[in-house]
Amino acid sequence: MPIPFAPGAVRAFLVDQPKILDLVPAERITTRELPDEITGPCITLRGPGNVGADPMLRRPMVQVDVWTPKIEILGGTTDPEEVSWNVAALAGELLGRARTVRFRDSAWSGRWVDGPITMVDNTRGNNFPLFRAACRVELKMRTLSA
């Protein structure tokens, strides 16, 4: 049996974390693309790497990207770059402390690798910047049955 989709394992974990859901609704935590309309923080999850000497024990890397619109859309008084940073840091903390989390036919433990790092994404135009913060975590993922 192949190793399960690590970004999906991270999504399942994050949508079960009340501290994350206080900041980002579950429907805005995805392994897919950003929605067309962004009115608050969103999280995308990607798998930029996967290493391991044994097919039953892998160490997939998952990148957690938090995207927040400009303050005129977001509202409030907290800078959107800081919002992204705070959410990415919280996700990294929670994932880094996760131990023996079951997902499908596997279990994983997390290790925070790096981040958050910040950047501004202007691909939607200069009038719609997205403030992004990214952190990466490594999952020690093992298959439970052969």
C-alpha cells in the first residue's frame, strides 16, 4: 500500500484543531488552489518533498502557506502580514508537537522544519496583494499494515 497523501493528513489534523479554526474556517484549509474570492485568511497545503530509505517509513515534507488579503478587505486593525505569520506559526507549533496521529492506514508525528517566512503575492494584481507566510513541517509517516 502506498504512503497516504501527506498534505491530506495535515489538513485532517488542522481542521480538528480549535485554535486554528478560531482563525481560519475549515472550508478555507485546502490541498487545492486558493478560492477566487478571498475575504479572510486561507491555508494551502503542498508536498514539496518526500525522503526515506524504507517504503514503509517515509518523511514527507508539507508546506503550510497562509494567505491573507489586504486590510481593506480583511478588516480589523491587525496587519494582514502579521495575521498570516501568526496563523503559520500556530500551525507549525501544533504540527511540530503532533505525535502518533492516525491517518488512513498510517500514523505520523510532526517536526517543524522552518518558517514562518513572509512574502507578498501580487499575481492577482497590485490592487489585490495577498500577504503570505509559509512554514514547513516534516512528517515521520509509517504505514501500519503491509
